[in-house]
Amino acid sequence: MHVRCPRIDFSNLNPRWSWHHEFAQRANANSVIPAYIEPFIVKVMHQAKAKLGADDRQLRDDIDIFIKQEVQHYKLHNAFNARIRAAGYPGIAAFEDALQARLQRIFDTKSLAFKLAYAVGFESSALVFAHVWFTRYAEYLDGADPDAVRLWKWHWAEEYEHRDVAFRVYKTIVGRRGLFGGYFYRVSAFLAVSLDLMKCANAIASHLLAVDRATMTPEHRQASEARDKAFMAQFRRDAGQALLNVLRPSYDPATATPTPQAAAYLASNEMTDAP
Ligand SMILES: [Fe+2]
Ligand SMILES: [Fe+2]
């Protein structure tokens, strides 16, 4: 696990960067999420680190790398999102403001225990997406814009690298809170964060797709709707198993090892800092 600062230039990116436009717009919508939740998680981790004792030196060191990786993630997603706004979709700014306000409210009003559980929930869902991206999306990424592909693969690969840090922090500080050794507390926070973020990403995707469809013929609009419906049905099937894994009482992200494709990517030149 180490910090990388890839330089990726999105200034000429076409928002429809995959031949499967609906897939690209779904990914563009999802890119808004880390730009706000990852700064939130970084703030939560700073609060958590202050609670750790001298015995937790390894965990404190891992938190430092975790934070630095997440900072790089949200910085590049911010640059990516700025390009999407500038390239014909300024309307996503309103969704971004709402998400930021919602997360700020959670940060200001909820306990550290809840915020850590919320952070673990997001980190768990990131592994679900990482799994799907590395195992199922090769067909959509074939011929796609390499800068967009690199953003996502680099991000997901690093999510694998630091996959158990937030969970270990949660276990150390929160421990077995509530019923059944803390199972319900962890799972209800996971469901809360998943619902929150899924609702937000779906609303943004609907907006992006509506902008595209406004200039389509009825036939093209219908075809676009059918492609999106099929894509989402496939996503639900692909993500389902990985999601069920998170709901198991014995869930431990340390055991969610990178898929062979992710391991190969982690070992590739794409994960160097070269521009
Ligand atoms: Fe991240
Ligand atoms: Fe992460």
C-alpha cells in the first residue's frame, strides 16, 4: 500500500467516453460520489486517529496512507467531474451541492461511531464496484478513452490495497456495538450509506441521460432506455453476490482479495506515477 499521484488530463474528454454511452453516463454519475464522500471519510479518519493510542502505531501509519490515497482519488474525480460539467452537463452541480450538504449534516450531527460505520459502508461498496469493474466491464472499456479508464481502474485498484483500513479503525474504536456483537450496527450503516449514495447516483445518471435524450429521435431514445435498462439489470446481477458477502456476519474486507485482473493491474505500469 503506497501513495501514487498519477497525472491524468481530462481537458479533452468526451463525456460519452465508452461506445456504450449509457454505461459512460452511469460511471460519470458515480464519479460525483467519491468527490464528496471521500473528503468526508478523510475528516472522519482524522477524528478517529486522534482517539487511537500509542499501541496502535501500525494502524495510525496505515490511516496516514489511506488518507493520502483518498485525497488523490477525490482530487482526480473533482477534475473529471469539472470536465463533465463543462462539456455540456452543468446541471450536475445542483446534485453535488445537495450531496455535500447532506454529508456535512452527517458529519456535524452524528457520533464518531456512526460516521466510522458509514465510512466502512462506503469502503465495502467500493469493493463491490471494484469487483464488477475488473471482472465484468471489459466489453464496455474496449476502445474507451484511456484517461477515463485509468481513473477508474487506478481508483478501484487502490480501494483493494487499503480495503481493510477503515474496518480495522472501526473495530478498534467502535468494537461490538449494539445487538449481535455489533452486526446490526455495521449492516444498518452499510445499508444507509448504500441507499443514500445509490439514490444520489441514480438521480444524477437520470439527469445526464435526460440531457442526452432531449436531442434524440423517439427511436433513439427508446433504444437508449432499453440499453440502460439492460445494463442496470446486469449490474444488479453482477453486484448481488459481492453485496451479499458484505452482509455476512463474518464479513472481513481483508479477505476480499483483488481479482486476478485487479492484481495484474496493480502490478502494471499503469499504477506508476508517470504522467
Ligand atoms: Fe477512494
Ligand atoms: Fe477507499
